[in-house]
Amino acid sequence: MIFVRIFVITVFLNLVKLSTSNDYLSISKAIADICEVFYIQNSITFDVIIYGESTRHLDDVINGVLGLIGGNASKSVVHFKNIRFFKPDLIQSAVILFKNISILQDFNANTELTNPSYKTLKFLIYCENLDDFYQIPTVKMYNSDRSHVSSFQYFIVDREFFIFFVTFDHFQEKSCNLRSHRIINSFTKKSQKWTKKLGNFRNFNDFNGCMLTYTDSYNANYLLNRYNKEILSCARSESKLNVCPKLIKKILDRPGVKFEGLVYEVFEAMAKHGNFSTKYNFITNGFLTTKGNYFIKHDIRIYSTGYFPDLIRRVHMISPFYDVPSGIFVTPPEFYNNFEKLLLPFDAVTWILLVATFITISIVLFNMRFTSNKVRKFVFGLGIQTPGLNVLRIFFGIGQTKLPKESILRFILIFFVLFCLIMRTCYQSKMFDFITSDMRKSPPKTLDEVIDMGYTIVLGNGSEMYDVWYNDIRSRNAKSKFLFFGESVNISKNYCVSINRVHPKLAYLMPIMNMLSASSFCGGFLTSVKHFEMTSCLGGLGMVRNSILYPIFDKVMNKLVPSGIPLYLFKYYKEFLYGVYQESKENMPKILTFDDLEFGFIMWLTACGISLAAFATEILRYKTLKFIEIYVGLIVLVSIVTNRTRNN
């Protein structure tokens, strides 16, 4: 028995020794799997970095990662770097390895996260001597020493039998903005497998009632030129563009102030979906500073389309949108010409029903041409030789060449006259409204529409969206083409302009604000003392999935905007597009739908049903075989109409 115990203990110790000696293989496998998932889901590529003094263990981990996902098998890892204690500038997602936590703190204090192209940045941290969650910097450590890590989202924590994939949660019930560790997944060293499938790493939908503050800017120039004398006098007493913040805040805090716009709708919808409360804050000129109390009076601040917790040092890496360029702007659509306006009074459903009605009548008339004289006389009456001409005369209000005498046809004719009278009157009245109105066609609302309509897409030099758009356009054989700022521009064609730096020849697209010196036109306009229209950049070029708000935003936007990447929804930008494209929806004549004209259709169908019933009763009264052909003719007629309707 003692021998058995000794044998079991020896085997166990050998297994533990073997597993610990091969720990680097498990860590390499875990890191490689995470990089692969990020690359597959979001096309994110990683640099693998050792910062500070390297060790044999870290070298083994690096070699293991490069061996698993390097070469031709994958493109998720693109570079290996060994940084020796100097100030790095991270512009690429990275797996960063450290000997211990103190070196990590030194790295965080000296690192620049400029991210000039606003890429999606992910940072996965592994410290050789970090084997406990509590060694990861906590909130108290961060507040006392800002050199502690705060901007890194993911950690690998190596324990005896498991490797944990860890992130942070900033939203705890009753203690918002206090960071807590959350285990996303765990890797079993023995089986070399994850306990659950690696997928969406930030599947987060509940903010536990925390308050999120939306911060946006108002445009001082706009206020100076348009509204409120007390604002104007206050601004003149200070500086040209510095409209008194206290006075603006006082106006916006009035009980009657109404918030509107796409940003407001989306933010409120996200609040309901994500279980957080909302607060709105406004500043001038669109810039946040670290001075004052901006960073301590709320749980989370939403700035335009970005968000950052109080503990985050940089905004660039966590914005839920690509911000280069800041937004999309299209040239005003063309006007409808008079020929195109001929179809505008009715919607598509009404036109289809009208066409189907007249096609059915034409089929009846055509089939009756090939029946016997007795059948034609019975249906149309004596002397009616031009029933088709009568139908057209009825619609245009012209008298009949000869009216039928039989009661059945007269009954149908009366109701058809009423039906045509309703349709003709509605069409003529609306047609006059459309002909006398100058209306633009609907602007494109998705990137798909922009490409399919052959817009020339104007991009900033070096825009990373070029590859995305170019590949999409090539796959569709679309007519769209690209121009860059600085190239010659033919302004007579349609353009989709990405606004970051505005070329002088495109300046006509940017009224109201001086876009030649502005980096973006996001912001709100105080259009009156009781109306604030929030017009920040919620259209755009693509969403970055490293934001904690992304899952909620994605679900909300799927309900609020059409499919595809949403561009600016023009109805929220009437004030901004003043002078270039004025939304004419309010002044546009109402298009008549089936709901408006259903009475006429129902009346006509009822008349046809009653007439057919009366016609069948009339036929049954005859006992002779001469009228069997009428009955057969009706069966043939019904079958023809049914088959054609089914084919359509």
C-alpha cells in the first residue's frame, strides 16, 4: 500500500513538473488563439512586443506564438519587436510581454497612444510573474499613481492548471466606475482547450443603472449670427468665439428645452436597451480639456460618438467609430423633371392596382371579341361595337358613343364611372401640386446606395477607408470612382465627400461653418431657446468593436436606420445644410397611397362581385342550349384571368 502511494505521488509530481516546464506552450497557444479570433472577426493584426529585459520564458512564449500563427498560415501577427526602455509610440494592436508588473507600470507611463489613423487598437498584456488577479492595478492604485496601467483591455493570467483571459468591468451595481476583473474565458493546460468557445469578448448589455453623460458642442459662430441677443452681448464682452458657457448652460437647463436629432434618439434608445441613465452636457467649440472637473462628475462621458471611462487615458483607441474622416456628406440630389413627376402622385401599390384593374378589363373585352354575337349583345348591349373605346372615354370623362341597355352592364358601368372619377380627380389635383413644386430626389442613405448611384467618392489622402470602398466598388462593377483632396474636381457631378480636410474647390458644400479650418462638422446647433438639435456624427465609415457600447449601439441602429453603413440622415440636418440642400419633405405634396384610395377600389370590387352574381343568375334562367356557350365562355375568361394574375 505504501508503495502504491509513493508511486502515485511520484507520477503526480512528474506530471506537474512536465506541465510547468511546458507552460510557455500553453501560454503561446492561448495568445495565438486570441489573436486569431480578433483577426477573423475584425481583421485586427497584432505586433508582438517584449518590453524591457527579456527572459528565456518570454523568448519561448514569443517563439511559440510566431510558430503557431506566423508565416503563411495567418496574418494576425505581423511584426516582432523588442523594445528596451524607451518611449514607444503604439500605432498598432499589440501583444505586450513583461517580466513583472513594475515594468508594465513603467511602460504605461512612457507610452504614447497617438493612433493617427484611428485604427481599432487591442492590447493583450502578459506578465511573467503575474499569477494573481489582485496584482493587476486597481482603482486605488490608479488614483494614487497614474503610471499604473489603465488603457489596456485584456490580460493573460497564468495559474497552476489554467490560463485566464481577463478584462475589466467599469459598471458594477451601486458602484459605477469602480473597476472589477472579469474572466472572459479560461484555457485548460492539460487539454490545451478553452472551456468555452472564443467569441465576442465584450458581450456586455447591462450598465446596472449607471449614468452616462453625453457631451457635445454648440457652434459659437452660429449663435452669434442668428439667435438670442443676450448671448450675443455676452460673447462680445469676452471673445469672438467664446459664447458664455454659464449662460448657454442656463438656457439649456430650462424646463422647456427640447432635445431632438439622431444622436438624441440613438442615445436614448441605447439607454433603454442598456439600462443606464442619461445626462447631457454641452461645451463650446467642440473640445474637451483635462482642466476643471470634467473627469470627476459622472460615471462615463460620451463625447460625440466616442466614449471614455474616467480611468481611460486616451480617447483615440476606444472610439466606437472610425474618425478619419469624421463623416460623410453628399451633394444635393437632382431635381425631379416634369416627366418623372407624372408618376409621383400615387405610390407603387396604387399604380400596380390601377394597372391590374385595366389589364383585367382589357382581358375581358379581348375575350368577348371572340364569343358569339348573342353573347356580346347580352353583355354589352345592342349596337355597342367599341367597348374598349368606351372604357377610355369613361376614365377621361368623355361621353359614351352608345350606352348599353341591359341592367347588368349598366350597373357595372355606373360604378366604373364613379371609380374612374375618384382616381382621375385625385391624380389631377396631386399632379398640379407636383408640377408646381421644385423637389429634389431622395438623397442616398447608405453606402450601398452611394456606390450603386455612381457617386464620385472624395477621400482624404491616406484614408484607410480607401481599400474598403475600392474593393466593394470593384466587386459590384459600379461606376463610382475616387478622388483625393488636392486633385482636380469637376463639381458638376455627384460627390460623396469624406470631411476631414476640405479642398477649396469643395468648399461650396460646407455653408454656415468655416469648414476650411474645422476638423469635422460634428456638433449641435442651438436653433432657439427651446430647441436644441443634436447633430453629431452618427453616420460614418464603420464601427470599431473595441467599445463597450458597441453591442448595444449595433442593436439599436439596426432598428433606427436602413441596412448597410448609415450615412447622414438628412432630416436631422435641415439647419446644417441650409443654403445647399434644404429638406423639402414638409413642403412636398403628399403622395397618395392605397390607404387614401381604398374606398374607390373596394367600391369597384364590390360592384364587380354583385354584377357577376347577377350575371350568373341571369344565365341560369335560360333553359336552352344556346346559352351554354356563354357559361363556357365565362369559365374560360375566369381561368385566363386567374392564370395571368398568378404569373404576375
